[in-house]
Amino acid sequence: MTKLRAPISIDTALARIAGQVAGGWDAMAEHVFYQERTVRAWGDVDRAEQIPLPVAVALDILFQKHGGVGAPLLEAHGDMVRIAVGEAFGDKQELRRETIDFMRETSEANLALLEAAEPDAGDAEQVIATKQVLDVRQWADRILTRLGRKPP
């Protein structure tokens, strides 16, 4: 039974190289002095043996020598790291995004409060200031809830 190939994986990157290089998997294996079955096996996440870094570099260069644009193995590795960072630090990244939004809301509320405090300010300025301060309160509550969560 054929295994499904993850879209962001070493396996997909190797297949992309094999599709670009004349001679495919066999040419790749010959280029890095390994057996074809070994080169194919590097893409299998269930196997302990993984592609050596110097070989990955050599195969990305081979891909480019055959007209390929980019570096499939480097790109796959980078994407995999970014995904892992998101999984490991997702709460921190979300807190950063919410902090930026909170700062924006706070700035808007500050401006609205200053406008409401002007001598010629009327009901409209009071309504806008009230809405802006309530928005800040909602963001503050949201951030306090996030900060109150226990880390995994």
C-alpha cells in the first residue's frame, strides 16, 4: 500500500527533486553515492535513518543544476521548523498579536478621550470615547484570560 505523502515533508521535497532531475531517483542516488532505496527511504518518517545534511545540500544543488528553482529540502526543513515553532510557542505568538491589537485600541481610546475632553466636545465625542474605552476593556479582559491560562 502506498503511503500518503505530506505536502510539507522531506519526502515531498525529495520527490520534487526526483521529478526535476534527469534520471530521477537513480541519478540522485548516484550523485550522493547512496543506493536508490536509501535515498527514497529518507523521506519515510517512520524510519530512523534520515537524510544527512551534506547530502541534502548536494541534492538541492543538483535540483538547481537541472533547472529547478529553489531548494526543496531547505524549504521543507524551514517550513517544518516554522510549524514546530508555531506548535511550541503558539500561545506566545497569539499573545504578541493580541498585544499589538490592544496597543492600537488603547491609542484610539486615548485619542477619543482627549477629543471628548475638549471644551467644544459634545455628545458625539462622549459616545465615541465611551465605545473606545469599552473596546479597551474587552481587549484587557481577553488578554487577562490568556495570561491566566496555565502553560502546557
